[in-house]
Amino acid sequence: MIPKENDKKLLMQKAEVSGCLRRVSIMANDRIEGVNFRSRTMPWNCPHTIRISETPRRTHVVYQGGRLEVGFNARYLIDALSAIDTEEVMMELRDEGSPGILKPTQGGPLQDQICIIMPMRI
């Protein structure tokens, strides 16, 4: 069940992304509550922004991988982020139809914790 071979990685500040998702989800369709993540190819460790949905909302991440466009239920993503107890979170993805993995980046009591989130078509 745990996805393997995820070649797209987003290193993000949990509070910044969670706050952005909360603001965007207010404007999302009440029935769908979906948000899109959009990015393009960038070198690893390059300062980068990822666009969330069709709003001017962008958030800073460190991204590795090819072009990315994937949708998630904003509420599920916020819940998964809030369950992780570190300031930085790594999200690993393979493509827009495969489950994503969220996990803490630093050691600690829950260092082996992972959250799996299913994408959605928006």
C-alpha cells in the first residue's frame, strides 16, 4: 500500500503551506474542496514557489522533479500536515494519479510516521 519510486519531492514549511491551504480552501468549491499544486522542473535546493489552485496563492518550497500538477482535497491535506509534529515536511509523489506520502524531515519520537494522501481529479 505504501507507494514506492516517488521521484517528485517537495520540502515545505508546514505552517506556511497549511496556512496557504486554509486560505485557498475557503475559496474552493464547497462540494469539492479541491486544490491543485502546480510546479515546473527546477534544480534541487533551488528556492521555488508552488502555485496552489487558480488563486494568486503561492508558497515557497524546495522541489525536486519534473513538471507537477496534482489535485488534493484541501481538508485531507491540512489534516495530514497537522498530524506531523515537525516544522518541515517532505511530500513525495510519482504522478497525478498515484498516492502521495507526507513525512517528517527531522528525527524525533515520530520520525517513522507517514501519512498517505490520495490525489483527486479537479
